[in-house]
Amino acid sequence: MPLTKLDAKTALVVIDLQQGILAFPMAHSAAAVVAQASRLARAFRAHDLPVVLVNVTAGHPPGRTDAAPMKFTPPANWLELAPELEARDSDIRITKQQWGGFHGTALDLELRRRGVTQVVLCGIATSIGVESTARDAYERSYHVTLVVDAMTDLTATAHDRAIALIFPRLGETGTTSDVLALLEAR
């Protein structure tokens, strides 16, 4: 279904477009994801809407899983955001230690202080950071929009599954062009 609308107080939330994450091989071009997210960020700023730039530390949450922890030494620039995002002092910066952008961070507080009722999500990885943040946003009663051409995952299967099966239950999906058209129609 096409996107229906953007609330008066909508924020763009960009997940983990940072040097450390962008170094991993992805199912789709990470450069293309960054380019689309950058277009969205410029448009949101031009409309005086909040831009949230989320990055993640190189650790992992405690707890046993079947997946073995990744064994690597994070690069020195792990936390640095992609320069194409053109981060500004006015952007909200959130550093998380978990998959989702809300747990253990001030994201909800920052959004509510600004009267935000809708979040537009993009970033990496579709089925991890983006999906976890979308689930948390939905459970906190935000309207959720997921920009499917501004995200990718480690595998195409995980990416496609999130878009086809999970996202329609959490919000509306659309493309960068769809969101930009709604912004211009305001």
C-alpha cells in the first residue's frame, strides 16, 4: 500500500550508518542506502523536522544465543557516521548498546520533548537495528514509516523477510521518493 501521510511532527531516524557497520558486506549497496538516507536527512532539515542519527557501540548485549559472537577488532572509526549524512549540531545524536534505538537511550525522551508522533526509519541492518527500533517505536505508539530503499541487511533473505512479513504489521512502507513527495506536499 502507498504511504498515506506524514504527521505534522515527524522525525527521521537513521540507524547505524556508521563507518564500522558500513565496512561489512551487505545484500544491497551500502553506498546507495547512505545516499538515500542523506537525501532524506537534507529534506527533513529543510522542512525543520528532527533528524536523529543513531550509532551503535561495538559490543553486544549479554545473554546466550545460538549465534557465535563475531570475533573482530573494531576499527578506530567504528562510531563515526557516514560523512554523506552531513551531520549537524541540530541533529539528535543517539549512541546505543543494543539492537534497537530506544532501549537504554534517551531517544523516546528526545522525540516526545519535540512532540514527535511519527518516525521515518532507514539504515542498516533491516532485520536487526531497523526492525528492533521499529518494533519499539510501534509499541510506544508512534506512527512508523519504513523507507525500504534506504535500508539493507547482511543477507537478502533477512532483508526481504522483514519488509514482507514484519514491517506491514509495524507501520507503512515506502520509498525515499514516496517520503520526499509527502514532505513536499505539506
